[in-house]
Amino acid sequence: MRRSSDDRWFRIGTGVFPALVLAIAAGIAYELTTDSMLSIRKFGLSFWTGKTWDPVSGVFGGYPFIWGTLYSSILALILSTPIALGIAIFISELSPRMLRTPLTYLTELLAAIPSIVYGLWGIFVLTPLIRKLEVLTPDWLKKVPLFSGPPVGVGMGTAAVILSIMVVPFTSSVAREILKNVPVAQREAAYALGATRWEAIKVAIGYGKTGMIGAIMLGLGRALGETMAVTMVIGNAPIVSLSLFKPQYTMAAVIANEFTEAADELYLHALIEIGLLLFIITIVVNVLSRLLIWTATRRFARVIVMPAAVEEPEEAVA
Amino acid sequence: MRKLVFAAILLAFVACKPSETTTGTTETSSTAATATAAPVRLQGAGSTFDTPLFSKVFDAYQKQGGAEVNYQSIGSGGGVQQLIKGVVDFGASDFPLNDEQTKAAEAAGGPVVHVPITMGAVSIGYNLPVDGLKLDGPALADIYLGKITKWNDRKIAALNPGVKLPDTAVAVVHRAEGSGTTFIFTSYLAAISPEWKSKVGAAGSVQWPVGIGAKGSEGVSGQVLNTPGGIGYFEMAYANQNHIKSALLKNADGQFVAPSVQGAADAGAGAAANMPADLKAVFVNAAGPTSYPIAGFSWIIVFQHQKDATKGQAIVNMLKYVVHDGQQFAQALDYAPLPKPVQDLDDKAIASITVGGQP
């Protein structure tokens, strides 16, 4: 009797905490919505597509920031995914046992560096480097939209490089876990069929494919919300462009930069609405990545069946 | 995990803020009852531009027996908002309240008083192997409108006869966030160039036609220093500290002047002559042969009718100190001390503050 009632209280007591998390998330969503009401009423859905951000005449559109956030994050993923997966594969499959712990530790250390430090490194080391690259770019190449723009050093490309470095530890540590969880039987079966080491690893990656995509999406979630390092090197200009050399802007950066001096109500509400959009986009990305990881882990729990064919593992980057 | 930490921080932040102010006020009221001379505590927030001066002035003020002033450097816009919301006792801003803010303030606590407390000049820094570059308002506006893209443009060359200008691209740098410096700078461009006025306008943050945004004056000056062909605007102190070349600007009298404390003071003195009654003067492109054209006031903004008698008196005393004795610290920190006519106008403004219905 007593024991069961103890358990009940224990359940209720601990249940408060997850409920608190939900309440906080709901509270944030509520606050963001009510505090951006002016802007939501005035611009409606056109806020998602509006390209003008003009505080003087009170016209606000979030499209350049949404574009900048998504474009920089996707570029960062394109740069970081091969590196992160390479690290994960090396550590879990190929590295000598002795190196395994220090390597894991070092990659995870990258996640511990404060983003402002990345930003400073970006300003003092990466920006001059990129500027040199921009100056060296021949004129015919500058006609390609990807490389147009003035040689100022700061811009989309610089931001993407910094972001990719910051994303690597997140993607690689999850990918490593996934590889670790691939049942030994999988690899043994591959070897038994006469597979080389590379082919056996391919089997393992193919087995954990959904989990890998989840790992990449987790990195995407990280890249979307990054603020400080990006704002220090992206150039902070609301431009929609494919160019790696042109300054652009992200949602998190515009909030961080303009919030303190947003003097009138509509301006403030527009900034908060940007926050709301960022909240929505990050939640969608996070939910998607959780779902993928969840389906992946569920597959591990089932009886192991060799996948029918070894698929190419990295097609799902974007 | 990260989301949780973030939420916790957010929660802690939300939880702390009101409690901080409540302890602040309870302390004040309890101490006010026991001692009349000292320790009243004043809360202020606003302009980052004023912060170095305020740190010095408020520290000196407390040492000589004045109230303890706690100043948060959160930006001009934020300072005004906090004043309207009643979180702070005074706001400090590099731009006067606009109509909308004035209405909001009146609804919250009645009319406000603008007290000019210091002046600053905005330097136009550039990164070129040329000393003493000369610019005028129209050329500067064209640069920031994106119409001049090379340093050897005819308009710039005409202002600098005999100077060999390089074929470098102009890399325009501006503030990424809203700022008082931007307000002064864009006010100047709007005063000079009708095109700027109609296309962009004057405000703390605007829609920039070209250029890259950098955070803070240190960000802009750093970017200019790092980028060959760069041009940017920032408070004069940053140009001096970082040894950035500053352009000579053509003033309203046709003279080319370098940014200086004296140049700002001269511009301000000229402005005092035809100061509006509310002291909300924007004196860019001021007349006078030695006036530097991009300069402006910074204001302390308080409610005219103070409800708490002790606190109201403390605010009045503090303002008097800042306007008079506090000015001695200005020059060393690259601020222009207030000229005498402005101080006189300030005294009148301070005298108009009423405490509990009494002056």
C-alpha cells in the first residue's frame, strides 16, 4: 500500500519538471506571439516574403533574414558534413584504441569554445584570409553569381566557414554514437561475404543512414540559432544573394543587433516576430531530426536483417 | 539540453529583473526615511556613448556625498523605453524622443524634460594611403548611397586637388545595430542631401543602400582598419585610440575641418543661440568657421513631475552636478564640455522639474 503511494508521489513529483519544460516552451511561444501582434496584424503572411527592412518608414519584411539563416546553415552543413562524418568514421572504425579517447575529447572540445571566441578568430584570422582569396579571384569568375561582390572579407562565405567548424562536433559525436550502435553482426556478415574494410564500413553507414541524417539535422539546428560568431563576420546587410562574398544577415543576428535600439513599438514587434519565425523554424528542424533519430533507433531494436542493397549513404545532405 | 539551459537562463532573467528593482525601491524608501543627505540610489539606463563619461562623473559625484547612481549602458532606445516603463529614474539618449515616444511617455508619467549633458563629434574614418583626405557632404552622401564606388571618383578628386587617389573600391561600413551615432550621422546626410532624406532618412537605424554592418563603434572602426578602401563613421574617441585617419569635412562656412572636441563645442555654441524651448536641438552642419559639421548632443531624459519627493530632489541634484561640475571630466575623455549658454538653458530646464507638485 504505502509503497505504491510513494511511487505515485514520486511520479507526480518528477513529472513536474518535464511539465515545466513544456510550460516554458509554450510560454515562449505565447510571449513571442503576443509581443509581435502589431507586426503580425500589419504585415500578415507577407512578413515571410517581404524584402524591405526599413525602420525609418516602418516597413518590415523578414525574407532576407530567413534566406540568410537558411543559406548560411545549409552552406555550413555542406562544408561540415564530410569532415564530421570522416571524424566519426575514423574514431569509431579505424583509429587505434589509444587515440580514440583523446580524439573524441578534442572534437568535443570544439563545442565548448564560446562563440564569441570563434567570432574574434573569424575577424582577425579568417576575414583577412577570405579577403585575400576575394582579391585573387579572377574577373571572369566574379561574373558567376556565387563569387560576385566587393573584396571586403566579411560575408556569407566567411560566416559559413565559421559555422561549419562550430557544427562539426555536434554532427560527429552523434554520428559516432550511431556507428557504435551498429550491431557487430552487420560488419561480420559483410566480412563473411568477402567485403573489404571500406565496404564493411559502407554497410555500417548504410545501416545507420537515418541516424546519420538525424546527426546532420542536429547540426543544422545548431547552425540556425548561432548568433554571435555569425554577426561578427557576415556583414549584417539584409541582402538576398547567392554570392559567398556579399554581406548578408541572419535572423538571430538582426535580433541581437537591433533589439537594444528598437525605439518604436512596430519595430520592436517586427524584431520579435523574427524571433517567432526563428523559433518555428528551429522547432520544425529539431522535430524532424528527432523523428529521424527515433526511427533509426527503433530499427536497431528490431531483429537484425541485412539491408537488401548497400545504398549510397550521403545523398541526403540537403 | 541546450534548449533547457536557455530556458533556465531566460527564466532566471525574468525572475531576477523585477525583484532587483523592487529591492532597489524598498531600500531607497527605507533609507530615505532615516537619512536625508546620502544614500539615495538612482537607476539610469541608456546611451552607450555616454557611458565612459557617466562612469567617471557618477563615481566622483558619489565620492563627494551625492546619490549613488547605477547606470546601465543598454543603448539609447532601450533607455527611453525603460524610462517610459518606469523601470529607471532617468534615461540617457543620443537622440531626442520622437512624437510616438513622447505620447507614450506622456501617457505613462506626464511630460519629459530633455537636458543636454554632453556633446560628441562623429569622425569619418578611412583606410587609404592618403593623408588628410577632404570630403564634403554631397560626396559623403553619394558614397553611402552607393553612387561613388571607387576612391578615384571625379567628385572626390575635385575636393582633393593634387592628391593621387588610388583605384581602390570603396568599402562602406556602418553600424549594424541602431545607435545614437547613426542618428547624428544620418541627420547630417539628410540635412545635406535631399536624395538621402527622401530615400533613407534620419534615424537610429536605417535601411542602408550599401555597405556592411559592424557591431558597435569598435566594430566599425575595426572593420575600417582591416579593410583597404574602407570608410566608416564612429565617435571621435575611437579614431584617436586606434590611430585611424579621419577625413576633413567641409562645414557650412566652406572650411575643411578635422573632428575635434573644440570643433564640436563650437558647433554646439552656435546651436545654443537658436535652441528650441524643449532643448531637442540637432545641430548638424552648424554655422561657424571652426564648427565641425557632424556633432550632436546627448541628453538625460527625466519626467518633469517627479512623484517621490526624495528621489526627485536627488535627480535634480544629480543633474545639476552633471551639467556643471561634471563637465570638468569631459575633455580628457574626448567629449566636448557644454558651452556656457547651453549650461544656462539646462539650468532653466532643471528648474522646471517639479517634485510632488512643487518646484
